[in-house]
Amino acid sequence: MMIANDHELKVTKQRIEQFQHWLAQLRRTARSEEFGAVTSGYRLEIERMQAEVLEYLLRPVSAEHAHELQLA
């Protein structure tokens, strides 16, 4: 999935926060010998979403989109 607009950016950032919250909980509850296996999927998903956020933020705003932002 590629972030297409500011609403999707907001939702993706909220998802990143939720995944980070789950990781924080796992730090307290997961056994140390299983921690890496349990958290690796969360980490990969956070990294994927963070890359999408950066990709979106590093794209210039098109003239049409800039006009929409001014109207909002």
C-alpha cells in the first residue's frame, strides 16, 4: 500500500503508534527466550509503515493537491 493523501498518512501514523504500544506491552509480558520471535513481525510492519510515511512526506505536493489543502 502506498500513502496517497494526508488522511492515509494520519491513519498510518496511528497504526505505527498502536504497533509500538503492543511492542511496549510485549517487553513486559513476553519471556526473554521468545521475545525475538514474538516481536519480529511487529518490527517489520513498523519499519514498512515508517518507510511509507517517509516516502509520502518526501514527495512534493502537486499543484492540484496544494490547492485542495488551501481550501481545507
